[in-house]
Amino acid sequence: MDRNVLHRFFAGTASFEEEEAVCDWVDASDKNREELIRERKYFDVLLLHKAKNSSMPQSGHQEERPAGDVQIAPLGLGKDDAPVRPVR
């Protein structure tokens, strides 16, 4: 599965067709499910790294970050760690 599609899925910006493709792909094998979980962990690390870098003080002064400025979309795992199919 394309990493960019997975990242859009995690961020909640994937199209309905992409969401369906991710769900079908995950349902196809345990290996795919493991890759989804591994890629989600990577995605979360990227978000946290980005948040950390954006909150670093510049010019020697401390910046205050607004509460909740980093949002991580829930993975939407259902029974047996399978993604919850989108409903539209």
C-alpha cells in the first residue's frame, strides 16, 4: 500500500475510495495489518517530531504552545485490530 495513502487515511483526509482500498488491503492478510500498525506508529512519530520542532524557542525566548495544537486522528481499529470501514 502506498505510504501517502496510508498517511492520508491516518490524518482523516483520504477519499472514500482510498479508505475502502485501505480497509480491503488490511483485510487481505495479517502481514498487511502488521504493516498498517507499523506505518501508523511511524506516522505518529512524524507528528510528534513536527510538533516538537514547531514549539522550539527561537531567538532565545521561550514560546508557549497552545494546548491541543497537535491532533492525531484515531486509527479507527475495530474488532481484531481491523480498520473500521468508512460509512457515508
